[in-house]
Amino acid sequence: MGSGAGTPPSTANMADVARAAGVSIATVSRALRGVPGVSQATRDRVERIAHELSYVISPEASSLSRGHTGRVAVVMPHLDAWFYSAMLASMAPVLRAADLDLLVYQVEGEEQRAGFLRDLPARRKADAVIITALPMAQAEVERLDLLGVHVVVAGGSIRNHPHVSVDDLEVGRLAVQHLVELGHRRIAMIRTSDTDGTTWSSDLLRVRAWRETLAAGGLDASDELLVTETYAVGAGGRAMARLLALPEPPTAVFAYSDELAFAAMAHARSTGLRVPQDLSVVGVDGHPLGEQVGVTTVDQDVAGQGRLAANMALRLLSGEQVTDVDVSVRLVRRRSSGPAPT
């Protein structure tokens, strides 16, 4: 089948190539764009079949891969949480210094995630996408390969996409081990969930660290001590109320974030409990207000993660190879954690 002047364009699409090659659409996309993760034999087969069917990647998609829009899209589930706003604030000057515009997408829930994944390639809006701590279902993860642009993950990891993250097992271990060493024997964990049944690696790993650290100390990690509340400003307070209503309330709490820790402490104090004399609380993030209110935290250098992710996107757009970056974390001891009550 020819493709010279005067020959009608092929009506074959990527699904036709995938069907003929016996592979997924995502594999076809990676093979034809030269993205790693496809064996040479599969790449050769896909390219041969694409040639036989006269299928080519659209000029628009090719121009995207060469970085012609001058824009980078940052995708996150919330803009009103400190973690995400801090990430965004640290990315913006890096991209601006490279004369790139920043597109921000707040993607809450399954419907909005699906809309973003469907609309971005169709509208040819960005040269690269930075996924920021965004829970995704497996089908959504696979669609990332069809965006036709570089993808960087900040604050977690998704499959084989370049990422900047922390060791969330270490995050949880540092927090819980600190409480164990203070003599606490009944340690709860507070987390939020707004993920429509999807998962996020940071959440899974921190919960695992809570369970494993308690188990290593011969302590209880029963389900009643793991409390999940829908994301909101007052989530930590609601979770704390549930824990205090238990027949045997915890003497210490590991909160998934500093903002949850703030709300949990406020609720505990409203009931007459003293922090840390009656209840110890440890959060995660390194929120700047933590120093003012005395919250013990595991600082994960959120701003540093954002800057590194933005720089990683710039390097990819320049044609450079990149490697994943793991940012170190540290326990910052403050007034919210103390010895277990006797």
C-alpha cells in the first residue's frame, strides 16, 4: 500500500495495529514512540505491522514529543491541601525560568481523571505531564502511555515512569518506631481516602510500615486502630473522635500527614486530653506550621521533591536520559510526642 502524494491517508488506527500484532494499545504506543519497556522483537513486529497497515503516529502527537507547545501540565487531586500547593509552588519557578508555561489540572475522582486522560492528547496542550501524588486505577495507568508526551511522577511512583519520591516504608517506620521507643503500646494510624477504590503507593507503604513496625515490637495492629476518613479539613478530628470512642483508646497516633495531625490534636485537646502527656501525635510532611504548634513530623522535603520533578521534566524535554530520584526523610522531634502515660 503506497503513501505517496495523492494516496488517501490510511484509515488504520492504533487499535488495528495492536490487534494484528497481538499486543496492547499501550505497547504499540511505546514501541512507535521509542519509549523504553518494549523488547526489540516486539518493537520490530509492531513497526512492521504499522508499516504494512500504513499507520503512522499523527503529526500533532509527534510535535508534542518534540516539545512544541511550550507548556507543562501538572496534575493533582487537590489544590487546597498544603502538600499539593507546596509542590506546585516549588515547580512553578523552575518551569518559568525555562520559559515554559504551567497548566494546572485539579483532578478529583474517577470521572475527572478519565476526562483528563481523554482530553489532553486530543487538545494537544502540553509537552510533558507531571503527575503529583494522584491515585489511579490500573486502566488509567495504562492510558498514561497514550498521552503522547513525557510523564514524570512526583511524590510517589507509577509503573516505569520516571519519578521523584521518598521511601514511604521508612517514613512510616521512623514515625511509629519513635512512638514505640517512647513506651507506647497502643498506637493508632489516621489516614484519608478519596480515591474511588484506586491505590496510591505512599498510602499502601505507610500503612504497611505501621503494621510491620508494631508487629516487630510485639504490639497490636488491629483494624480498629487504623481509621480512614474522607479527605477534608476536619478529617483528622473525625478520625480522632472515633479512636477516643474505643473501649481502649490509643495513647499515640501516627497521622498520614501533618494536616491530619493538626486536626487530631485539636480534637483531643477539645475533649480535655493533654498533648503529649495523655496522647502523643506524629505527622508527616514538614508543614511550616508544624514548628509553630510543636508537631513531631517526618519531614519529606516536599518543596525539594517538586523542584526535582520539574527539573526532570525539563531534562526529558531536552532529550536527556533521567533516573529516578529518592529524597531522604528525617524525623523532627517536637512537643507533640512524649513518653507513654503511666
